[in-house]
Amino acid sequence: MVLGLNILIGGEAGQGIQSLGIILARTMTHGGLHVFADQDYESRVRGGHNFFRVRLSDKKLSTFSKELDVLVALNRETVTIHDNELRDGGFIINDAEQTKVQANEKKYFNVPMGRIAEVSVKNKLMSNTVAVGAIIGLCGFDFSLLENVLRKEFARHGEKIVKDNITAAQAGFIYAQDHSEYNLGHKIHTVSGSATRILINGNEALALGAMVGGCKFIAGYPMTPATSILEYMATKGQDYDVVAVHTEDEIAAVNMAVGASYTGIRAMVATSGGGFCLMEEGLSLAGITETPLVLVLAQRPGPATGLPTRTEQGDLWFALHAGHGEFPRAILAPATVDEAFHMIIKAFNIAEKYQTPVIILTDHYLATSYATVDRFNLSEVVIDRGDLVDGKKLSNGKDYRRHIVTDSGISPRAFPGQNNVLVVTDSDEHDESGHMIEDAETRNLQNLKRLRKLTGMKAVMNSPKIHKVSGAELTLIGWGSTFGAISEAAALLQEDGIAANVLHLAEIWPFPEEAVTSALDNGTKKIIIEGNASAQMAQLIRRETGIIIDNYILKFDGRSFSPKDIVDRIKKEVL
Amino acid sequence: MPTEKDYAESIPIAWCPGCGNFAIIKALRKTLIELDIEPNQVLFVSGIGQAPKLPHYTKGNVFNGLHGRTLPVATGAKIVNHKLVVICIDGDGGAYGEGIGHLLAAMRRNIDITYMVHNNQVYGLTKGQASPTSDMGFVTRTTPQGAIQSLNPLALALASDVSFLARGFAGEIEHLATLLKMGIEHQGFSLIDILQPCVSFNYKNTYQWYRERVYKLEDQTYDLSDKLNAFKKAQEWGDRIPIGVIYKEERQVYEKQLPALKKMILARQKIDPLLFETLLDEFI
């Protein structure tokens, strides 16, 4: 039997939805379960409607589900908005005093969370802790699982907060155990022998991956949903000799990272669409000065400020064409939290080997969603800093030419401050020695040299993920963070007797036209599933391969695709 | 000890004959030689304009970047190798126009960089438009009704808590070299505004115009640490224009606050993925 449970905690901003959601998710991770947790919040600090959704299984999960088993309502809106998402047999953990929903139907499990918190620790704010205690009680887990997580999560707030949270959680736990009619033990139980798993979100995976991959410098200006990358590297990086600079604007951030990289270390920036607009000239600068640069572009819906706390895949064309002039770049769009970690390490290797910008294209959904993944094996991490000159071997600085023309287009790098070497580069077109020029011949040599690097880059790109099933009549195509939803949609279609292949692109540029052509050249109906209004990947596929995509399933309302959304729309719009 | 030859031009110079830049580069070469700094210890960062071509006309490590973005590049570089002598060169357009936000931030940050601003009160490279420091009413093809109120870089720098502020004049090479020397030796951010006639496009602020007006602060009793008085001096423009060190203070230097730079320069630090096992534990 497949174990599974889907819980949504909803309430206002400021009610601690996210921190309690993470505690629940972490407790389940400790219980040996696979977790996928996503969140939805508004662009405000207090009030509104926010939720944190935790999906659990004994099988690997890579996306959320909308069908709920348990709805934890900390306010009335949670009930009215999510009531219709309950499965048959699902129920609402309801605090009538807070939600003002007085109901005696079976689907309301009335837990006076506020009152329990008041009585147990004299602090009504801990009603959310009571809720988590109640869920763990309903699942029939050992309370110590939750207690350990609470201890760890609240340790920095002092012993009193730790104790109060444990007491409040225990009160909820006991209350739930007294109401066995809502028991969840038949749906979920702890699984032993999986202590190697960690729970991490997309931005954490990128920030951690960057530092593991040797990034020693990040510069940035806060912008949702990229901010937590800068925050993580600033706070954690202090102990690992990583420098994080909160700059005056995004223009400063990208130029600072370029200056840092030129001087000899791995440097990055992280931003969203608006910030990336400001970084474009700097991107172009990295291109002509052949300075390695990793740039995380965490997409949110635009244009302009758009929907700041929501998701979209609307910046694929932007990432592809950003910056004036022609220069090589790579675009990597991780499919999962796990892949985000490994991909940013690869991004640094590509950036340094080919001395050019690499864009990691994520979105709000991937940035803020948590998943359990196998603990990253740090001993397997490969660092390739590319072709570096040993400064000591150069007898005279004049011998070194930063932009020497080579067959591969790669000119060995040296750094300022290395013995005898003078490293000269320019945003003007320049000669091999880095000095500005005007003549046509040198311009052609340098421009072609830079663009030649694309050939080498293409060879290090991984092929798209292709999942083939026998007798497939459809091919579902996607890119980036929609991988989990599309894969699960294909599995759901299979259950309904509809066979669908999946083609998913994560390493997007240089474009893998051969792999895409061979995956699509099979007579299946080709359906693109994208989080934008223009079918940007479909157009890119056509441009690069000549293949015309048959159907578009597009979504640009700021919300992410669920597997069921995709299945329903394919049935309605395609079949 | 380096010589004139070590700082000779790398490529032919493209400035107009008689340009103030020739005097400024002479003062800079002299300063570097006197301070016994070898070209490979120097990083010149510049933007776009006539002045920012300067690094190509001497020797050193060079990052000639975008218009107005000199200071961010230099800041990144200085953090990664704080042993480098980082000298930034821009004109008044790049420094006080396009890049003004970065200048304010750099002065607040107080990173140990020397910023030479060749202030000729006009755009040279794009041929004669008004700059942020053009005198009010200065008529050009982009300002046919006359330039708006000019920006006062000295007052602005003082208001941004700059830790070293000086003004030089391209007509006084020895004096300028002394200011550059003090600026480079100063621990923290140094702004050196250099009055420079533009022989092609500034028909008003000529060598003659300046010679009649500039006077040296060191020729009178002047307290470098008196900020209010410095503000007063910064307001002087017109009949009498002060040159010299306007203000100086010792203040916490940005890169010295960074724990990552305590052991050794960042550029020399090894990459070791295994160090991060302890961080992974936090995700359990």
C-alpha cells in the first residue's frame, strides 16, 4: 500500500504558518517519509491569506497535490477557500473561536487551538504549535519526533520558548489522541532506515550548492523570490569565508560580481526579473570581458512588478536574449530541488571553463518549495576552474595576453596580483592583450573567438530528460520547475489508459536540438506545458528544430501547475 | 623601484593635443613611482569617457568597464584581493552622472579605493554636451536653454561621510601628485576631484579661467578634520576656488570588517566542498 497524506495549514500572514509548516515537514522527514511542501503567500507582512501545504508519502515526491486530507484552519478564509479541495473522508481541523465557523458535521474536527494554547502556556499565539501537535497525535507518531524538531528549531530563541512550544504541542497531541475518530494512522506511519535524507527548498539548495561549489562572493539587492539566497549566503557564509554584499542596486551587484570574478574567485548574483533588467548591461560586460559569472534568475510574473510573491516561467526568452551584442551564455533550469544543488555547481564549472555568464533559471515555486532529498554527497563534487595560467611561470607580465585567440575560443586566465602578470580587459572591443581597438580584423577575430566557445559548451550539456512509454499517443513537453507536475500527470493519464511520453528540458542553452528532434520525431501529439502566456519553449523548439508543437497548455495566473490541472486540461483541450 | 619607462603607455594615446589628461597621467605616474608601487601591484578600474582611457596609456592590471559602473567593479576586485592598490578613473559624467549612486555607496562603505575624477564640466567623448558639473546656464546641443543647477561633488561627498576628499587642478602637476599620494596612502575611500580644462568643448572653464581663480588650502591655516569648515570650503566656486585636501578622517575600512579576509586574500583561498558537511546537518 502506498502511504500518503496531504495537509494544508492556512491563516493570515504573521500567524507563523511557514515556520510551523516547516516543523511539520521536518518531523515527517525524521519519521522517514518523503515530503514535498509548497507555500503560497501574499505581498504583505500581516493579514491576507497564506498557506503552507505538506504532502507526505513513502515514495519520492516532486510536486504538490491539491486534494487535501487535512485542512488546518487558523482563520475563516482558509475554510471558505480550501473547503472544496478536501477529498472524501478529509476533514478540517477547526478552531471555531478563531474561524467563527460553527459546524458539527463530521468533516469539522473542532480543536480549540487558541484555548488549548492559552491554558497550557498562557500564549494564544502558540495555537499553531497546538495544531502541529494535534496532527502528529492523529498520525499516531511518537511525540519525541516532534519534540526533537521543536527543540532544534526554537533553540536560538531560548529555553522558555522551546519549553512552551513543546508543552503546547503536547497539549494538541493529547487532545488529538482523545479523538480517535479522526485518526490518520491508516494513511501514514513512520518508516525506518532513511536517516540520510534532508529537507531543503530550492533557494537553500542553490545557496548551499553555490558555496559547496566554491563560490566565495555574492552581491545582491533583495527581490522576491531570490532574496533568501543572498540572506543564506550572508548569514551562513560568514563562517565559511564567503563574502556577501548587500549593494545599493542590482547594477552594482552584477558589476561587483564581475569585478570579484575577474580578480580570481567564483562569484554570483541572484535576482528576479526586475533586478535582472538592471543587470543586463553587466551581463553583456561579462560576455565581452570573458568574465565567469553565475546569475540566478528566480522568475515571478511580470511585466514590471507583476505578482511579486507568485510564480511564472515568463522569462525564458528574456534570459536567452538579455544583454546587448552577441556572446555565449548557458541557461540551466533545474527541474527539482535536488537538481538545483547539483546544477549550480555545474554552472560555476561551465562559467569558469568557458569564461562566460551562466544563468540559472528558477521560479518562485521551485525557490520556495521544500522537498526531501538524499543527503548530498560532497565527496563527489567536481570543481573545474578551467584553464588557469601559473603566474609564476611567466617571466614578464608583458608576455601574458588575456584574450589570446585559440581554436577553442578559451584564453587561459590569470588574475591581477599574480607574479609579474598584467591582466588587461576592456568593455570596448579589444585585442589579445586586452587593449581597446577600432580595426575590423581584430574585432572579427575576437568576436568569433568568443562565440566559438559555444561549441565546447554544447558538448558539456546534459540531454533532456526523456520518459518513453510503449504505445504513447502523446508527448508532454516542459522545462524547469514543472517537471514534477508533468511527470505525475503522465502517470495519472496512464492510469486512465492514456499513454504519454515526457520530454523535459533542464539544460536549455546551448539548445539540445538533436535530442529534442529525436524525442519528438515519433508521430505522437506534442503538447507543451508552460507557465507563461506565449508558449516560449514551444517557440524556441520551433526556432531551433523546425518542429511545430500541436497543443499548448499554458498557465500564467501566478500559480503553479498541479498534476491534476494538467490532466484535466489535456482531457478537455486536447483529447 | 619602478621608473618612468615601467609606466609608459601601452598603446598610442588618443586624447586631443593640449588635453588636461596629459598632465593628470604625468602626476599619476610620478605618484606611483614615488610610492614604489610596481605595475603588477596596481589595478586600474575605469568606465567610459576620455579620462577612463587613461589605464591603457600606462601599465598595470586594467579593467576598463561600463560607463558609470567603475566603483562596483573595483569594490568586487578589492574585496577579492585587498593587497592590490586599486585606483579608479572616471570623468564627471561617469562619476557624478551615470554612476552617482555607486559613488554615494562607496563613500559610505569606505572601501580602500582611490577615485580620480577628471572633472572638465563637459562631456568630451560624446562631443560637448553638458555634464552634471557644468556651470548653470552652460549652453550645449542637449541644453539649448542652458544647463540646470550644477552638482557640487565636494559637498555631496562630505554629506556622504567620505573619509578623504581633495580637489586638484590639471594645471598644477606637482600639487596634484601630492594629493594622489595622500589619497593612495589613505586607509579608506579617497575622492580626488580634478579640475581639468577641456580644450575642445569647454569654452568657458579654460586654463586661464582656472588659473585666475584657484588657490591652495595648504597656503593658509586649514584644519583637515573640521567638517563644518570643509562644507564651507566646498561652497566656494566662482571668483575663488580652493584646491588641496578638503577633508580627512580615520574611519572603519569596509574590507577590514569582513571575516573572510582575515586569514589571507580571498583569491588565494582553496575550494573545499567537504567543509560544508556541518551545514548539511542543519537540513536534517
